[in-house]
Amino acid sequence: MKRLIPTILILIIGCHDKPKTEILTGDLYFSFFRLGSYYNKPDSLIKNFEIYFDSLTVEKASDEDKKLLTEYRKLKEEKLLYQPFVDILIKTDSVVTLYLDSIDYKEIKKYKRKELQDGHKKIRIEADVRKIDDRLFICTDLRKVEMIDGETFIKSNKYKIEDYN
């Protein structure tokens, strides 16, 4: 009996649910429109977004606004609104958003889209991540950031494509 109780306690503590992480591997993807964080944004823009989202209700929102409002609330809940992020192409047609801490972000932002395209290079990223939503992830450990041969993909349409600054 004396050994049974400590064994049960060890099993309970050892089997405690830890946040599930997975490995995400993909290529840095440059988008023309980057919404999802207040990182490096002016205070006036942040204030306008907060007023807009705080006044918006799900019942009265359009389908597109519902999606934005849901994402905004998840990011606020996870305290990611001021965290930097990058877009990652994980399959030929699937782009996800990866939130990073500032130190990891510095490892990625040094690569410029134009230089990568001119040199026919791309940035391969491998990270341990925690999934927030279907297309939203938090980086728990940035394993690898490497430049490899390949094409850097962008979504351009008619908008200006910005580098990660």
C-alpha cells in the first residue's frame, strides 16, 4: 500500500496533458497583405483595429468579418497580437501563419524576397509548433532556417508585396 500511492501519483503527474506539439516544415512565403499582428505597426493603426474589432459582434458580422473576428479573438486569447509572424507554404497550395518570438523572427527577417528570387533560392523552415487553428501555429522551437535552391513563391495580384521587416 505504501508503494501504491506514490506510484499512482507519479503516473498521474507523468501522464498530465502537456501541450501537443508537432513539427512544421515549409518554405517562407511572401504575401501581399499581412494582417494578423500589431508587431511594428503604428499606434494609430492599432487603435483603429481595436475599435473596429471590439465593436463588431458575430451576429451582425458578414461571413468574412466573422472569420476575422474569430481569428482576432484567438490571437488575443493566446496573447499573440504583438508577436511577429511569417507565412509558410507547407504544400503546393497551403499557406499557414507561424507566430514567433522576436529572437526567432530575426533569424528569418534577414532574408529579402527580391534577393531570394534573383538568386533562385528559397528559405526552408522547420519548427516545433503548437496548433491554434487550422492555419495558425505558434513556434515553440525554431529548429532550422536554411537557404536552399528553389523558387520563392509570392502572392502578388495587383498589390505591393512587402518583405518581412
